[in-house]
Amino acid sequence: MVVTSVRILISALFFGHTATRVKAIRLVIGRYLGFAAIVAAAVVGALGVGLLPESAIPYLGLLPLLLGARAGWKAWREHGDSTEEDQLRDGGEGPGIVQVAAVTLANGGDNIGVYVPVFAVAGVTGMAVYVVVFLLGVALWCVAGRYFDTRPLIAKALSKWGHVLMSIVLIGIGALILTEGGVFGL
């Protein structure tokens, strides 16, 4: 439940910076590309090739940590400059496909360790069913994120504080992945 809530929150934060349909489509493509990388690694792992060594998976936490630090630095540097925020909302660049895919991959990278054994036991048909269900889940996260971003009260809060919240959430996700993965020996 917490993982799903975090994924919906991340989608809503990304959608908060996508005022146009094209930018929203880029976000959805990025979410699918990131999740496709997770599923591909799990499928390859399940088929016995083992794309990523288990010890490398926790280091995927560096992706959201660095992206969050970058976003926080940018927000701090442009503090009080409302033109950047207005530009993001009204036609600025917003999050790119690669940025969204990287956050999705890092946020769900630990799932590779769970998906590999499930896929390995499920066989090819079962694996295909799982993949379809997971891809529908990504669509649900995107729809829920867009829904929450379009609620006036939430949209206003995201417009005002989204850049700060995005930094905090990304850094938190990165630190959590690194810590739970045992990178720090805790």
C-alpha cells in the first residue's frame, strides 16, 4: 500500500509539471520505459541469464537520490523566481522521458529480486499474464497521479510546493533503497 501510494505521489508530482498533453504523454512514456526495464531485467533473470547481480540492485537508489538532489539544488538556486515555476506549468520543459524512466527504474528496481523468482516459477504463460497485469498497474498509477494533480486543492499545493516535495520524495526514495539494500552496512 505504501509503495503504491509513493508511486501515485510521484506520478502526481511529475504531472504537476506537465501542463500540456505532449508533456503528459512524455511522462507516461517515461513511466512505461522505466517499468519495461524492470520487467525486462526480471524476465532475463528468470530465464537464467541474470542481468543484474543481486548486490548491484540497492545501488539503483543513487538514481532518485541524485535526481532529488539536483531538483533541490535547482529549486534553492531559483528560490523566489516565479518565472521558472510558471514556465514549467505553462510551457517549460518539465520532466523528460529519461528522467521519469530513471526514477521509475530506481523506485522499482528492488522489485527485480521479487519478480525473478515469481517469473521463474510461473513459466512463459504465467509470466506473460504477470507482465500484462503489471503494465495495467502502471496505467493506473499514471491515471491516479493525473487525477490527483487535477484536483484544485492538490494542484494548487503541488504548484506551490511540488518542486520541494519532489526533491524530498526522490531523496527519501533513494536513501530508503540504499539503506534497505544494505549499502551502508546497516
